[in-house]
Amino acid sequence: MPAQLVQLEAAPDLVDRVYRSLLDAISDGSLAPGQRFTQEEIAQQLAVSRQPVLQALRLLKKDGFVQDAPGRGLQVAPLDAQWMQKVYQVRGALDALAARLAAQRRFRVPARLLQQGRKAARGEDVAAMIEADLAFHAAIYAAADNPLIEQSAQLHWRHLKRVMGAVLQQTGQREAVRDEHEAIATAIAAGNGSTAARLIEEHSLNASVNLAEQLERVLKNRNPQQS
């Protein structure tokens, strides 16, 4: 007779849905940096039991999006420009590898993705800007034909989406981003892996420097006594 297993109280997909709902709220600022909350409050607002909320919060804490609050409960982790730059260092290395591998296959980035980016940059929809940026890079990850790259990049993008959301709401997107995307796409399509890797690393560095500077301004505006 097979061993009796303990039934799971919370379906994994529900935990994932709670995780994503909270992460979206953190990324778009609905749950602001430093904001305190309890497991019970979240469960009540999402109309779910405490168990999936507890599991989702454990994952968010492990991933660095929430932390223990003084006293009781949790709080949203603060935005940190130095941490963001470290995330970009890792993402830049992953992007360079992906670009080299995609260039070996002479992958052509779909024109619609480049057009999507141009259109988003002309508007004021921050979510659309972030989605267009992510779609471009995700296409290159997929073209690299190495699922470990995309899996590794996912967590870094979750952190970057949060920072990008905070900054782009105040400053808009850096004008050169779309030109850089097109240059990267051209090098990959031509099979020039070394050029594609160099361009995408420069792209990541430019984004890191720009976002760090803008984030510092955003944080000073939120906390003028610290300036």
C-alpha cells in the first residue's frame, strides 16, 4: 500500500496568482516602498485564505520584494539604486550570451516588436513601455534556444520592472533606447555575435546608469529631508 501523503491546502496556481498580484501592486506602486501590511490584510483584500498568502509572501521575501517590518508584519522593500545596478550587471551578462547565441542562428527580431517599442516610447503609458522593452529582450532569450537564460533573467526583470515603473512615471523613456534595440537586432540578424553582444552590454550599461541617476532623483523627491 502506498504511503499516505498530506493533502496540500493551497493549490500552487493560487499561490502563483497571489504572488503575481502582489508583485504587480509592488511594481506599479500600489504597494509603495516601505508600506506596511499584514498577512491578514492581504488575504482579506484578495478574498482568499491566509495559506496561499503566507506562501506567496514567503516567496516575495525570498526574492527581495518584501521584508520584515519593525514590530509586527511585513513591509515593501525600499527601492535601492545600488542594488538595481548589481541586477543590471547580471542581466547584461545574460543578454550578451543570449545575443551571441541568437546571432549564431541569424535570428530576426520581428519588426512588430521594434514598432511596438517606437509606439510605446511616443506615448505616456508606462506599462506599455515596460512591456515593449521586455518583449524585445524576451524574443532574444527565446532565440538563444537555451531555456536557462530566460529562467535566470526572469527574477532580474521582476526587480527591474519595479524600478522602471517608478522612474518612467516621472521621466519617460530614454530616447536612445529604440535606436539601440534596432542596432542590436541588425547585428543579430547579420550573424555578428561579437557586435551584438557588445551592443547589448552597452545598452544594459546605459540603462543602468540612466535609471540609477533618475531613481536617485525620484527617491530624493519622495524624501526631500534626505537631500
